[in-house]
Amino acid sequence: MTSSSTREEAAVSARRLRRGRKGKTVLIVAATAAAVAVTVSLLTGWPFGGERVEHASGDGPLQSHTDTGTTSVYAPKKAPWTVTFGSYLLCSTSGDPITIDGIRYRTPVKPRSVSLKLRTVTPEVWKATVDAGQIGAAVGAPPHFQQRKAPGEYKDPRAGSRITQSCADQDKEGTGFTELLFVLDVGKQGGYIDTAWIDYHVNGDPYTLRLNWKMIACGSRIPHTVDGTAVCDGKQS
């Protein structure tokens, strides 16, 4: 990672959430001025000017297999602990190569730290083992997880990283994928990412893919409900 910065913003709470794996999504929001979240920028930005076009998955050149919804993970007995959120399978809707400029995320409840990984699963790895599927959420950090294996090549998503697989190719069985992972180091208070943004460019034009999927690591500061969805409300099985 080449640079980092932080800034504070008013948190945004969603009134209604549509969950979807692919295609267009809609998020209706209401600003909550009383809450404050931290937005962190990783990697370098687009240095050549021009206004970015922000879009949801399915509305621009870069698409994510997971884009809107909520995942929560119960905390183990001992803190600190680490949890990895994934299933963000990235692909190009047009087939043109995508160049990543930066990745940002907002944390209404800030974990101890957040790091990012790009996991590449080749067709050969996909065909070799049933463990090669996407990571929804798993306790642990790549490539070591508590209850599953997740083979593949893990790299830091630096500015200039490229997404070259077309969505049409990714939809075919056994063609492999590139998966964006958020790795949270969590203390007793928990951790919560409510939105992430991938800044990128294609054919010289700058865009931002907005990911509205909520990633929640349970802890003392996590609310009982998020946008009407109960989270962290039971015992870990």
C-alpha cells in the first residue's frame, strides 16, 4: 500500500436494504448527523483529474458479485481476533481491463485495523479442490482460517492492480475468479464497515464502484440491529 489518509464524515443509516448477488441494486438512505464514522483511503488516487462516476454494481464497467446486504460474525471468547470478509468477486462488464486506483471504506465502529487482499483462484486450482470457493466470512486471516481452507494466490491490492477477467467469463463454471477481501483485526468493541468504494479507471475514464454490503464483527459497541436486521443477537454455534 502506497499511502493512507483518514477523514471523518456523518454516518449514513439505511431505511431499506435490497439484498442481491448480481445486477442493479437500490439503497434508500437517511443521513444521521449525530453519528460519526471514519472513512479510510488506501492506495494512491487517480492523479490525472476528471470527475469520477460513482455507481452500484451492474451500473458501470467494474462489477462485484456481492454488493448489497449484511454479514455478521460472532466474536470468539478471546480478544483480539481476526475475521475476513469476502465474496467480492470482481470482473469487467465490457471485458476491458480495469485498473484499481484506490479502495476506501467507512467504519461506524472502528476495528483495531483493516487490511485488504486480492485472492486469485485459477481454473486449475478451482478444479483441483472443493475448498477453492469464495470466502463469505471466516475467522482468521489469509491464508489461515479456523474452519476452512481457501487456496489461491493472495496479494496486496496496490494502486495499479488490474482486473482483467470479463464478467461473461467469470459466469462460466470453473473459470476461476479474483476476490477482494477485507481483513479486520478486532478488539472487544468489535468492528463494522458499512460501505466501501473502489476507485478505478478504464480506457482513461475514472469511476467508483460503491459496495453497500455491511461487514460486522460482533463486539460491545455493535448495535443489536442494523437497518432493521438483527445482528450479534445469539450465541455462536
